[in-house]
Amino acid sequence: MAPIRLIVGLGNPGPEYENTRHNAGAWFINRLAERCHTSLASDAKFFGQTARVTLAGKDVRLLYPSTFMNRSGQSVAAIANFYKIPVESIMVAFDELDLPPGVAKFKVGGSSSQNGIRDIVSKMGNNRDFLRLRIGIGHPGHKAKVTGYVLGKPSKQDEALIDECIDEALRSTEILLKDDLTAAQQRLHSFKPSATG
């Protein structure tokens, strides 16, 4: 696997979306910046907020697109093209309906119904080969309820589960950079949250 040089966290901009399930990727990237003792700063040429950090001894850029979710690719393509970062060196964290709260998984490539991921694939020349960090938010049970669900706030219990899971994902991301994807997957995919509400 190519070394990770860009880590992206997806979400929608603005205070009304800040605490919604759809912003789980944004929660992750902000916590990662904090862990690296920095904060994301707006950069108009990349349509987002960025930071440059040293993570597990590696030089990595962080990105939170300030476009709406379904235009995330505009931001990712801008920074990847500017710094000549290949698709295989990008990791994207996002909310995953198909995983329950408290579960997160790494996955390389593949298809996704998540709008931000689909837009990134299309703006990166239909190349799907970036690493995904899928942060489970659960599913409302019916397709018609999905929009309201992802744009709603999680229950206190679900929020605790997602928080705990993000903490574990942060540790696993460091293992990913220091060791390899297999080691990171073994750690993250065996994680069992203790939060019960």
C-alpha cells in the first residue's frame, strides 16, 4: 500500500450540521488535528480547511472540505493535484450507514452510496483506490428515512459509541502510518466499545 499523505474528513459546513451524524468524518479530522496539537485553517484554493502535521513520524496533510458533502471531490482534487498526491496515498473518513455506532472499518476502494465518496471518485478520474475509514452511524431501517437520519443528531448513547470508536480509529490511524494496513485493521476491526449510554 502507498504511504498515506493526505487524510480527509467529510461533513457539511456550518453550525447547523456540526453535530449531525453526517459529520462523523469531520469529527474524526478535527480530533486528529487536536491530537497533533494543531487546528485546521481555511484555505480558499483548496475549498476547505487544512493543516500539515507529523503523524507517526510521517509528513501528512489534513483536509476538511468546506463544500457541501456532495461536492467534496472539488476540495480533495484541488489539494491532491496541487501537492501531486496520488489517489492511493489518500485516506477519507466518513459516516457509514451500513455499520452500527461503535464500529469503524478500514477499506480500500470499492463502491459506496455515500455522496461525498461518490463525488471524490468522480473528481479523481473515477479512481476508487483510496483508503476509506468507515465510521458507523447505524441505519434508520428504511431508505426513505435516510436523509433525515444522517442530517439528525445521534442519541446520547450513539454519540458515546461513535466518540469511543473515533478515539480507537485515531490510534489505529497512527498504527497504519507506523506499521501497515493489516496491523491497523487488526486493531480497529477487533475493537469493542465499552460505552452503553
